[in-house]
Amino acid sequence: MKRVYNFSAGPSMLPEWVLNRASEEMLDYKGSGMSVMEMSHRSKAFASIIENAETSLRKLMNIPESYSVLFLQGGASTQFAMVPMNFMCKYKSADYINTGSWSKKAMTEAKLFGNVNVIASSEDKKFSYIPENYTISKDIDYVHITGNNTIEGTRFTTLPDTGDVPLVADYSSSILSEEIDVTKFGLIYAGAQKNMGPAGLTVVIIRNDLLGKHFENTPSMLRYDVQAKGKSLYNTPPCYSIYIAGLVFEWLLQLGGVKAMEKINMEKAEILYSALEESKLFTSPVNKKDRSLMNIPFMAPTDELNKKFISEAEVMGLTTLGGHASVGGLRASIYNAMPIDGVKKLAEFIRKFEKENI
Amino acid sequence: MKRVYNFSAGPSMLPEWVLNRASEEMLDYKGSGMSVMEMSHRSKAFASIIENAETSLRKLMNIPESYSVLFLQGGASTQFAMVPMNFMCKYKSADYINTGSWSKKAMTEAKLFGNVNVIASSEDKKFSYIPENYTISKDIDYVHITGNNTIEGTRFTTLPDTGDVPLVADYSSSILSEEIDVTKFGLIYAGAQKNMGPAGLTVVIIRNDLLGKHFENTPSMLRYDVQAKGKSLYNTPPCYSIYIAGLVFEWLLQLGGVKAMEKINMEKAEILYSALEESKLFTSPVNKKDRSLMNIPFMAPTDELNKKFISEAEVMGLTTLGGHASVGGLRASIYNAMPIDGVKKLAEFIRKFEKENI
Ligand SMILES: Cc1ncc(COP(=O)(O)O)c(C=O)c1O
Ligand SMILES: Cc1ncc(COP(=O)(O)O)c(C=O)c1O
Ligand SMILES: [Mg+2]
Ligand SMILES: [Mg+2]
Ligand SMILES: [Mg+2]
Ligand SMILES: [Mg+2]
């Protein structure tokens, strides 16, 4: 068995410690005589799996009791609709900051339910920066941001000051990568498949006073209040993905939590960004101040060289380095589970490739 | 390692062959150097996983090209809403046959979007039978049935004749357990966690001419046409659950397909029903003609005896035999992956328990 360094934007690498545990426990979870996949979601064994996962996540992110933690299905794309369905009821209007493809998709869904004010956008410069000067509108239900832009490689380092208006954030590609202050948000959502576990699980963290404000004909499954009341067991949850996410949380706690992880992530990102800054062949399109720690787009001067880079890297065990289909070029996603050694190998390869191709 | 016979109504047993494969391939899927959990859903490796799963399911159920097969998230409970959101647009009215708790939940969600005609119900006799005399209404968008009633232990053996009106069926707890004629249906849906794989995957089989008839403000993720056009990759699908379901399909094909499985299931059910018929202690509440092959509710005369049965069975490695919280008593769910040996052991135990407690 030879493991590769997988730079996929998601689904993406998981800690080997987690995969080993999952493999060992596959046919018999802790003497239960069954796999976690086979367990009733109403069983005691599963109850402790989901409760432990929640407890660990609360610890990792310092989530107060005044927030509910939900383990849902449907991906972040379903949240694009659930947010307006549950929040856009009073003023039928919300502010969105447009920082890339995922912000735009979120806006498209919100428009089905009310008015979307694009109060700021970085589309003028191909989403290469995070806008800074904007005014929150009057009489709106919430403000939405994409905390980390997976495709464009930017991230918010300063949050908009929304006053009493709930701030909603899509942290799909950076949750648990650096410390954030949960109390600044009305709602945080994230698909699991980057920093938490397998695809098919979406984590929602919601301030309890925001529950129960949905449009009248919202289906039960899409109501945050129903999911919170059911403690994510209103129906059968994605049990196995919750189990794996729980293991990832355990791994992260052992490692020292988000603070320790953030330090490593800074180091990892620095290694790559330095290599790109030094480079005379590769360029990074992103405004330095707004750089993502997780997703690093870069490019050689020609499509041909990009392709060559991808295929030679593949041979070296450095995989999935193509940019998103919508932007092309190259992208290295270096989530929590990417070892620093993988990043060093990639930086070395960048230098080697440059020497050979300049 | 000691495996148990798990009679859970879902999530429930998976074939050991599948679990072994999953365990072996956990850190390195077919020399890719990564787990299926870590793979980009846009990768070639995953493309062949999802395509193979679809091809196998089409073979198993004899699904014509005029139907789309969708691998979705959200569970059958999300289908309770997606069906009316996508179908109830023309007449804003649909017929439902009420055969138990799950039918009722489906009706509750449909009422959010239009008129629900309960054209037949077996609630008068605690849902112990499948109604037979009813008339399909005029000017309706579809007719909905729950093909197998997981909690009450009944199943449809004769389908309603709906003429040109699409028949929609929830086959969550009996899909792949016996042959059905897909061409009789407009849409079939089923949560994976009983006969197909882990929770977190929902399979939808939809006749293509029914795509694109949704209400205008239906979120993209909840539109069958969007999911069909995206070939279940509109967003990140529940990749690992699809992989496991694909293995279950492979296992079933090797075993001889649904026809062969149906024969085994008949045999398994017969063993249990005979034991219950012979019994002077236990009773089965279900009308003989309408008995489920998958879920067999039964009961001793007192709650105390039911509890004693559950805990003594547990010691014998026969687990999760309690009835659903809403009805109490006992229930044995004997899905495809339950070996015939498990059913024989349970029948033996029923006889032994009776001798000791009568
Ligand atoms: C920031 C962000 N939001 C939303 C999504 C969509 O997530 P999902 O595929 O789980 O719907 C992604 C996927 O990559 C993402 O990166
Ligand atoms: C017949 C039937 N329909 C629907 C459901 C709900 O499924 P889910 O939990 O996937 O939403 C169940 C669950 O047991 C069921 O048995
Ligand atoms: Mg983006
Ligand atoms: Mg440069
Ligand atoms: Mg039922
Ligand atoms: Mg009897």
C-alpha cells in the first residue's frame, strides 16, 4: 500500500489515524458485533457516537450552549436554500457579499425566497480579493458571507460588523482550520468533506434564538427548529459520516485543538506561498492580505505547462492539482489532514519543475 | 471478533463480504493511494464507482433507459417533500393511501404544497392490512403509496391501477427484496439504510417525462430535473455511501439478483411466520395476505414478557428486537443481508422462550 498526497479541494485527505480506526472497527465496533453502518440510529452505541461528536466539536470551536449543533444531510448547497427558507421571512431581504462562485450559488437560491442585496463584490478583479468598504442595508434579515473561497483562494480575515443583524457564514472549506469566534455569527454551515469527514454530512451551528422563524410551508427536513428539537435524529442521520467526523474531531483534540492546527496551517501555507513568490514561472492570482490558508490557486504561463505540471506531479504521488473547471490553472488544497511533508514535497516539486521548464 | 444477528429496522445488517471489502480498501482503493472517502467526486475513480453502481442497480431492477436513477441525500423523509414540490404543480392535488406512520408523515409534508386526498386507510384496524377498495380521484397529480410498512409489517402485493396518473412509491424498506415492475411507477424512492447501504443515501428512480414539473421557487437541490441533469453530481454526493451501495449491488448480482434474493426472503419470512403461527404465546397482528417479507412485528401477551424476550435474545447474539417506539411489542427486520441462519436461530429462540414462559 502506497498512500498519496492528495491536494483535492474536497472530498479530500483524512488523517491516517482515522482511516485505520475505521478499517479496524468496520466489522465490529467496540465489541458490539456490528459495523457503525449497521447500527440503529436509535441505539445506545450510536447515541454515544453522535453525542461525543457534538461534545468534541463544541470543545474545538468553543461553541456556547446558546447555540445548537446540527448534523444534517444535503451538503452546503442545501444550506444555500435552507438559510433563506428559515431566515428570510420578516423583511424578505438579505445582504450578500459576493466573493466567488460559491457566493453566487448561495445568492441564486436566496433569490427564490426574497430580495438579495449584493452589498459588495470582488467580481471586478476575478474574485482575487475580499471587499472591505460596504454598508449593511437597513431592514434585512441577515448578512451572508463565504468565509473561505475554495475556488478563488481567498478568505475573510476581518468580519463585517453587522450589529444586531445575524451574520451567516459558509465555512465549508475552512472550518476548524483556524480559530473563529462563534458568538459573532447567527449561523455557520459547512459541508464535512474538506476538514471534517466524508461527503454526505453538513454541520450547522445556529444561535438558538434564530430557530423557528421559517416560512410557513417549509418542509420539516429543511427546518432548523425541527432538526434542533430532534437533536439531528428527526430522521435517520448520515450515521457513518458522523462517526468518521467524530474521529476527526478526536484526532484534532489530541493534536492540541484548533489553535495548534492553525499554527501548522500557517506554516504549511507559508511554505507554498513562499515557493510561489520566489517563482519566476508560477504566479498566484490572490491579493496577499486575503490569501486562503486552505486553497492555493496558482498557474504557469501556459495551459500546456499547467497540464505538464499536473501529470508529472501525479507520478511523484502529488495528486489532484488541477484548478477548478471554472477557472483552470492549478490549485493545491492543503486542509488539516494534509501532512506538512506533503506540502514540502509540493514546494520542492514546484522548484524542480521551474528549473526544468524556464 | 464476534458478529451478531442484528434485527434492526434500519440502519441494519450489511453483507460481511461488503464490509470486508470496505475494510480492506479503506486506506487504498484499488492502488489509488487513497480512501474512497478522500476522492474528489469529479475524479475518474469515483466516476467509475457511481457509474458502476447505477449500472448494477439498473440490471438488478430492470430499469429502462426512460427512467433516471438518482443518488441523493436527505433520506426518504426529504422525498416526502420533494415529491409534492416536483409533482403537485398542475392540479395541486394528490391521492394518498394511508397504510401507517410513514404514509402519514408523507401526507403531512404533501399538505404543505396542495390538497391530499386520503382515498383509503387501514387506520381503522391499526394499520394491520392493506386497503383494497378505493377509487382514484379525478384531476390529481399523482397517487402515493408506502410499498412496505416498516413499522406495521404490511406490504402491497397488488398495486393500485392509476391509469395515466403517475404512481409514486416509498419502497424504503423493501427495495431489492422482491421483484417489482418499475414501468408501473412514475417514481420510486428509498432510503439506502435497509437494503442498500449506509444511511445518508437515498435512491430515486424517476420516469424522465416527469422531470421539470416542479413549483417555480423549488431550490436547485430539491429539483429532480437538476439532479438528473447533473447525474447526481450537481453538488458533492454522499460518495462513500454510494460506494458501499455499489458493493451491495455487486453482492446481490453475484447471488443471482433480485429473483434469487426474493426466493431466499420468502423462505426466511416463512420460517418466522410459521414459528409465530404455531406459537401459543406470541401473536402477529398482521393480516396474513398483506404480510411484509422484511419487517415482522409480533408480541408476547405482556410488556414484561416482551422485555424479557429482548434481553434474553440479546445474550444469544440476536439484537435489536424491540418494536418501534410508537407501537411497542417486538419486531424482527430481516432484510436481504440477514442470513437465513439468523432467522433460524430467532425461530428456535422463539420456541425455547415459549416453553420456558408459558
Ligand atoms: C465554500 C463552499 N461552499 C459550498 C460548497 C458546496 O458544497 P456541497 O457540494 O457539499 O453542496 C463548496 C464545495 O466545494 C464550497 O467549497
Ligand atoms: C417506509 C419508510 N419510509 C420512510 C422512512 C424515513 O426514512 P429516513 O429516515 O431515511 O428519512 C422510513 C424509515 O425507517 C421508512 O421505513
Ligand atoms: Mg469559492
Ligand atoms: Mg511568482
Ligand atoms: Mg411504516
Ligand atoms: Mg400465535
